[in-house]
Amino acid sequence: MSSRAVLAVASECAPLVKTGGLADVVGALPAALEPHGWTIRTLIPGYRRVLSALKRPRVVLDLPDLLGTPARLLAARVGDLDLLILDAPALFDRDGSPYLNAGGNDWSDNDLRFAALSKTAALIAGGALTGWQPEVVHLHDWQAGLVPVYMAAAGVTVPSVMTIHNIAFHGLTAASRMTALELPAAGFTLDGFEYWGHISALKAGLTGATAITTVSPTYAHELTTPEFGMGLEGVIATRRHDLQGILNGIDTQTWNPASDQAIRSFASPGGKAANTRALRAEFGLDKSRGPLAVVISRLSDQKGLDLLLQALPALTGRGGQLALLGSGDRRLENAWLSAGAANPGMVAVRIGYDETLSHRMYAGADAVLVPSRFEPCGLTQLYGLRYGALPVVARTGGLADTVIHANAAALAVGCATGITHRPNCVPSLENALAQLCDLWRDRPTFTRLQRNAMKHPVGWGASAPVYARLYARLAEQHADEHADEHEDPA
Ligand code: ADP
């Protein structure tokens, strides 16, 4: 099959730079789409850590004045990934996270940094690279939201897909930044990128992209409601016919308990025991008469871990234990450190980000807890399923779409894969934790649930063809609409 070209634009891409699920998805889509005839080149910023990981990058474009900054575009391969890297030292050559300075605050020039990324994408879509032009551009979250604006300003008509990974982040900046970002005044309207007197990069993408997707069917529906739309529900509603929820998958090669080098590999629930022992030892947890649950998460309001703190006695009081790995909100970090100190041998907390440790935790855990207030898709429950750590999740967004609750009916037909709870409040979370402990004691049932979980399809098998069909439809529509431009005038 001859391959067709997509340009993906994102602020993160695993394994090079990751702060959350966005990176995993952006990193996994190219390999998932290749068998369906689509080759994805991924444009990312040249953060210091990205540039230092590249072997033999080639300069493919000079950009002496990109929004007032000298830059170059590099091309490099990293594993399966065909990368374009925006090397703009004034914007990206710094220590720290992609978005935050050492003090934990947004970099003050984040608007300019990701506008520069978006402008570069528009140039590439317009044919700036010799011998390569995409048929479709795929924009991930607000950091790529301005691409349709820059494309339209340059008369570039390549169709675009805007994927919402998390609508909580709008990429807002002051209206006074219009000139610095080289944005057209005509776009600063209710139908464009204006949002309550500010510039919203996400709204620019939502109003300007040809199609919109989000990362689960339930979240696609939730986004049209005031409870979840975060002020953009009206914009989403006007585009609901162009909106589709496509469930995220995970990279089932990197995340394969049968071949994972980071753990004592296993292919069935019985093989987890050695990992569980090792995990208890690593976290200084006692031998226990209850399940070992884990949390691997950003510590933010979204993730509902303040509710879990309050519900914790429902787990520990029944002999259950918790190992938590996470970082983020300082208040939550401190509250969790205190919970660890107050429950020695039963609750253990690591503040930080550690990918390899996360593998050991999924492998050793009986359960992974995800009590999110909202969750566009969520990946940790998918890793949990794959590694036989039963997801105990709030029934929202992608969590609702990926976990089959162990109610009486699902247990009777033998298809349950975890525990879901709703509403997301302390009493319902306490019930879920109590159910986890009860199920854990019923060894045959618990083992059957783990077996179901490990068999549950969590790869890209179902969703990759959906993206491929979407790309094809947009490319064909575009070709139809612009057929006359290519017709021979004779
Ligand atoms: P979000 O993108 O909202 O943070 P997801 O569940 O979609 O949530 O993705 C989170 C990803 O980040 C998962 O791959 C998870 O394993 C990983 N992760 C989150 N926190 C940590 C951490 N402290 N250490 C290692 N991996 C983490």
C-alpha cells in the first residue's frame, strides 16, 4: 500500500518528552496508523532534552525570523518516530518542564513558544519543505490550536483535525499579544479565537479545524455540557456534527507484562505475586491481609486524589494498602506525604516522576485507583488492565468507556474487569474500596477478573482504523473541493 502523509503537531511525544497521556498518544499514533496507509511526521518543540536525545539531526528549513526569533527546523528519526523538531533556542533551550519554570509557574512566554510551533506547522502544511507536504494536519491540544489561523492567513487549505486531550487547558493570553503573535485582527471575534476579551489558542483550533476529535466517546458527549465543557461547551455544541470521540489505545509492545524488562515478566495473574512482593519491599509496606492498590498520577484537582485521602480508611481499615507515585500541586503532595507518615507500613508515597517505577507498580498492584473528577480518556486504567491491576475508577469520560464494572450481571456472565463508582464523592469511593477488598478475598473471582482485565483489548486495534478513515474522508473532501484548481485549463 502506498503511504499518505499526515503532519502531527504536539508539545509532547513519548519517549522523548512526556508529562502525561498526551505524550503517550502522540508517540504511539505513528506506528498505529502505518499499517492503515498513513505515515505521520510529528512536529515537536526542540526542548533542551529533546535536542540532546537526537542522533544526527538534519537541518531541513531555516527560519531566520519566526515571530521575531531565529529558528531552524530539524528532521530526525527516533525509533519508529519520524520527527520534525523546531529548534528555536530563545524559546525552548531551557531547563525545566515543557510548560513550567522551576518555581512551578507557567513560562511567561508560553503563548509565543507554542504560537511559533503552530506557525511552523502552517508553513510546512503550505509546502515549505522540499519534497514533502501533508494531506492532513493533526493538531493536539491548545499548543497546536493556532495552526488553522496561520494556515488561513497564508491561504493554505490543507484539512485539519483538532484533538482535545483535555479541555481544561485553553492556552489563554492577553489580547495585547495579537501583534507579537502575528494574529489577524479579523480572527478576534466570537466565531474565531476571542474568548472573554482574551486570545484562546484552544478555541482557535476548535473553530478553525476541519474536524474535531476527543479521546473517548463519553468525553465527547460530556464536552457539550456546562459541567465538563469548561466554558467551551457552546463552541463545541456549534461543531457537534464535526466532533467524534475516538478512544485512546496504549502501546502494547512497550506495555507488555510478558516481555517487560522493568519487571519480573508474567503472562497470567499468578505471575504477579513476585512483583507484588518486590513492590511491597520497595515501598516499605508490611505483609498484609488486603489488596495492594496503586496510584500513578499527576497530583491535581482533576484527579480526585483529595477525595481518596478522605476515603483512605475504607481501604486501610480492611487491610488494604496504597502505594502512590505522583507530583504536581504542592498542597496535595504535602497532604499525601502526611498520609504516608500517619499510616506506616500501609500507605507509602513517592513524590516524583519515574516511568520505570510506574511499570513495577502496575505489575505488582492488585488494583489501580483513578477517582478523577473528569477524565478525557485516562491511560493508567489501561495499563492497569494490561498488567492485571484491576481499575477502580470514577465512571466518567474514558474511564466509563474502558472498565466493565463488577456488578452482579457482569460477574454472572464473567465479563467484569474492574470497579466503577458514581457519583464521584467520598461515600461512593468508600463503597468502591470496600468492594475491592471483598472481591480480593474471594480469590477465584478476583483471579477471574484479573484474567478478564489482561485479555481486554487496550491497543490501537479498534481506534487506528477510525483515525485512518477520518484522515481519508478529510483528504478526499479537500480533493473534491479543490479539484478545479488542478484541472488542465485546456
Ligand atoms: P494525564 O494525561 O491527565 O496526566 P493519563 O492517565 O492520560 O493522565 O496519562 C498519564 C500518563 O502519565 C500515564 O502514562 C502514567 O503512567 C504517567 N504518569 C503520571 N504520573 C506519573 C509519575 N509520577 N511517574 C511516572 N509516570 C506517571
